[in-house]
Amino acid sequence: MWAPRATAVDVDVDGRRHPLTAGAGGWWSAEVAEAGHGSRYGFVLDGDGPYPDPRSRRQPEGVFGPSAVYEHDRFTWADHDWKGRDLRGSVIYELHIGTFTPEGTFEAAADRLQHLVELGVDLVEIMPVAPVPGTRNWGYDGVDLYAVNETYGGPDGLKTFVDACHRAGLGVLLDVVYNHLGPSGNFLHPFGPYFSGFAGSYWGEAVNLDGPGSDVVRRYFIDNALQWLRDYHLDGLRLDAVHALHDRRATHLLAELADETDALACSLGRPLTLIAESDLNDPRTVRSRDAGGLGMTAQWDDDVHHALHTAVSGETHGYYADFAGLPALAKVLTRGVLHDGGHSSFRERAHGAPLTGVPGHRLVACLQNHDQIGNRPAGDRLPMPALKLGAGLLLTSPFTPMLFMGEEWGAGTPFLFFSDHVEPHLRESEGGRRQKEFEGFGYAWEAPDPSDEETFLRSKLDWDELKGEEHWSLLCWYRDLIALRKALPELSDPRLDRVRVETDPAGDWLVVRRGPLAVSVNLSTETRTLPGTLGTVLLASDEPIEAGEDGIRLPGQSLVIHRPLPPTP
């Protein structure tokens, strides 16, 4: 255990204390013969404590309780034939374990995997599972980063879920948070210089990646990432808000992590994916290490979401303002981002850089995700007509598409922000902190209390909605879109320079050309005539679609994927 500033350290194992011996570099060690799988323990530093192990693999009594010895080898895996899942050509499905099912556990989520298989997705991305205070949380207030939330099922529960996914042919990505730790139950401070002493973001104190003692701190996070990939058989990680990682070293933490992950992938014999959430629009994030980049497999692309959302919803407040008008969507579909060095009105400065040479599969795009729904005061989702059009554009785009749980059937339940802090001052001020975070976003902030259990319960998916004809019809539309994307190589082709977009100056329609295929979209509520020939219809959202001498007549708010007739010689 690393505690470079301590003068005396003991470990309390099942109520008995044992002194540790100081070694080089601030490391302390001891052998406790009677300790084994399940033993409760904590560290006492200069008489204070006991505190949980910074690398605790299990917190059976929560973030304020003792750590427990957990032996990974005791779990029996059944995924021996699993060869991994490449991100290229894949469709991702993001979910929150606590609200995906009524039970809110790994076991219950595993019982719903057939739904995902029939939907046609390839990778399941689960929101953070590190222990948090209380019993409900999005996961971004996690502490004890090596452990798994016991409310969901603990470490064995996560392994069972991953094992079930692999046997069903689904890969698993885990959302991890390395830019900060939660404000409650974080006991790293007494152990050493894990933090830099300044606010690295709105969410908390910056971790120490480049100051004194940062060699061990960096190793803490890298070893954590490797644990998930190796010991939990995960196929990749989504790295939260990497723009909030403050690292001035010559080799950035992400580059170091990319090198270590590549080495592990070679050892395991299966691909491992690193997806960075970054709002920088910086192509270096996904450029290879030998090309001077950070070596991430992919990055979230908010510009695609914003352009799609604006086109299908009509909203132009806050950061959506720059995306108003179909030319913005056309640019995003052909260049990957809108802000590629030009002015961003929301930021009041120039932003981003051209994504020259970056293929679309390195950009994870969505119509909805946990942030874009949950950061709205009412946690409201897009209505069904908007989902139908947006999904048609997303799932025929050159990017790696990602869906958010329930989107595929137009879930009527919101996804609200919720938490369960035990300290009264955190619990009572959570709503105010949340409102302050989104000042300037253009919302009239009227949100339910994040600490109220009802806010959490309202966010659970209602699977009975699938019995409704309208919900079932939308689910079939999503299934058909994903199946068509996989059947026609033109629709998953990641080469942005081969995408062509024609837009209506009035903003009513657009036509996206993907090689010999066309995606014709009528965004207006009235029937419109779009340019081109209809040819062979591959998939249509609505009827009737008519081919006329002057073009294609599409009903209001409809989309057709077709193979136009070749030009007349």
C-alpha cells in the first residue's frame, strides 16, 4: 500500500491490527497469514482510520465500510470461445444498470440480452459501476474505483453479466471516470498526493497526473483500466471527459494507457477498445501513437448529436444555436464535426480542428445518450417522429452509431438526474449545484429533486410499453435499419469524403448519398417533392412514396432509403 507521507501504518483485518513495514518509494507491506477471500480490512495511517484500501476490489458494506479481499480466480468463466468485438462496423447500446430493469441489477440486465440480440447491436456500454454513496446514482460520483457497486451485484455480478453478453455474441464496454472522484466516501487524500489541489472541472478536484508523486497516481489509473479489461473480460472502456484530465507531461496519460492496452490486447488475443469522451474536436485524440496521436480507438462526437437533434427537433437554444439549419448537418455528415477551427458562439471563441484523415468509425455518434437526455431539466426524450427520422440518418451515417436504452421503442419514461448522498449538506444542495452547472444552456430550470427516490424510480424503463403498437412499430424500424446497415456495405462505409449531401434552402428536406444509395428525408410536416429518381426502395418509414417526373414525393416527416435509377445515357 502506497502512503509516502505516513510514519506508521497498520492494517486492520477482521478486527485485529497488524503493523506494515516501510519500503522504498513510500510503499508499505505486511503478510497476514489468516487473511483470505472475504476478509474485511482497512488501513490505519498514523493512528487515523481505518480507511478502505485505495485499490479495494470489493466494498460489501458500501463506500464507508471496510474493504474485502476478493480473489478473481474464484470466478468460473464460460466465455472461452469469445474472440472479442471490433469497433469497426459495430452498433453500441448504452445503458444504466440501475434503471434498465425494474430490479436494477446485473442479473436482471442479463435476462434482457435477447432483446439486444434481436435489435442487432454489437456492443453494450454500461454506465459507471464503481461504488457510490447511497443506493442510486448515475455513477459519476464513484469512489473505490477498483470495486463494483454492491447494489448492482458486486464483482461477481459484473462478471456474470459480461459472461452472459459474450455467450450471446455481445461485447461489453464500461464507462470509467478518471478525471475526478465523487465528493462523498473519497478517502484517497490521507494516503498520498492523488490530487493536484485545484478544481480540475465543475465536478471536482483534479487528479495529480503531472506533479510530485504522480508516477504512482498515473499507475493507479492505468492499472485500474487494465483490471477491467483483463480480470473482468471487458472489451473496452469509455473514458469520461478526458478534456478534464490535466496532464502536462510529454507523454499524456491517454497515450500511456493506449500503449498498455495494445500490449494487453496482444497478450489476450482479442481487440480492446478505448473510446474517449472529449469535447475538444481534436483529431490527435484518435490518431495512432506512431502518427503522434493519443492512440484512442474512437471519441464521442457531440457535433453529430447536436446537428441531428436540431434538425429533427427544431431546438436552437444554448449550444444548439450554431447547428441551426441543414447546412450544419450536411457539414457534420461529410466532415465529422461542425466546429473545426471556426467560431463557436456557445464558447465565445474558435474551437476544434479539421478531422482530416479520420475515418467515421472513429467517431461515436448518437441521437440520444445519458447526458443529452439527463442534462435536460425534465429528462425528456425525443418524440417518436423525431426518433424515426433521426435514427434513419444516424444508422445510415459513416460513424459508429450508439443508441441509448429505450430509444429503440420510443420509451415514454424520462431519464432524470438522480443521486443519494448520505451527508445532509450534499443531499440538500444537489439540485442547486445541478442548476448552476447548466446556467447558460437555455433551459428554464424546473427539475425534480435529484435526491428524491421517486426521481430515480421514474427513470426506470417500462418494458410493458413494448405491448403498445406504436412502440413496437418503432422497435421494428430500428431493427430494420440496423439489419440494412449490416447488409449493405455502403451504409457503414466510414470514408467521409464519399458522403454527399444535398439540402433544401428552405430547410424542409435533405438527400444523403452513400455510394449508389440515397437516404431521402422530408423533415417538414407536409408532403414534399425531393430531387432524384426513386429506383428501388430498400426501406421506408411511411407510405405512400411516389416517383414522379419532377422527383420523389415523400409524406411529411418521412424517410426512404433507396437505390436511385442510374442516369440516362
